[in-house]
Amino acid sequence: MLFVNPASINPKAKSLVVPKGAQSSINVEVIAYRDLDNVRLNTKLPVGWSMSETMENFYLKKGQRKVFSLTLSPSENAVEGNVELSINIDGKLVNQSSNVIAYDHIPENTMHTTAAVKLAVESTGTITNFTILEKIDMNKTAELAAKAMAGYKPAG
């Protein structure tokens, strides 16, 4: 017996890195394996993340696909985590994505995984508000650096 979920939720990327104060979009495709009546794509976001879209109920006939574009933004207190995707169909939570694996040398197979996208906030790499606790002679440091590099020869 072959078990098939009534739908699959397929994010088009596995992860998304967004700078603080910016926003970025990701596409999510829902595929119906039977008629879907009055269902909604649900999202559960990590702490500090927001989504600009409001999800509305939709209908799909068996075999139809619908692509959603989700625009995500981190706040100042956003944490790394997953945006979890799901659909409630007839009281059953469906949160699986499907990925068909097809190569010439093996039989076609479908891999099912949890429908989620890893979210992270991009760091600026800027160091701010720091204090030097030791007095240092920068001229002496520059002389030592020049002496250390005097014998350097690039590769090649």
C-alpha cells in the first residue's frame, strides 16, 4: 500500500540569511494530491521575526500547484530558528515536503521531510563600543610588523 499525504509544502530554499533591518522573500509551493477545499498555509516563526503577508484560505484541485511568496524580516531581537510550514486538512496537520529523487542508475524515489526553512540574521561584522585596556605604542607595533614581514615572499 502506498501512502501519500493529501498535499506537500515545498520551500524553494532550505535556509535564508537576512541582515537586521532588511527583508527577504522565499517561495513556497503547495502541491495538491487530492482536492483541497478552504485550506490555509500556516507559518510558525522564530522569536523576533515577522512576515508581511496575511495568509488567506485557498482551494486547489488534485494535481494543481500554488506558489506563495513569503517576505520575512528580523527585528533587533530576532533569533536563529526555523519557519515551520503546515496546512490543516480535515483536522489533520500536514507539514511534509516532498522531493523526488530520480537518477538513471536507481529507481525513482520520493523523500519526505518536515516543511521548514532555517532563518538566520546576518552579522555586520562591525565592532562597536569597545575599550582598549592596555597602553600600546603603535609605532613600535608597526616596526615589529614590518620586521616580521621583511622576509615574506608570495607563493608562485
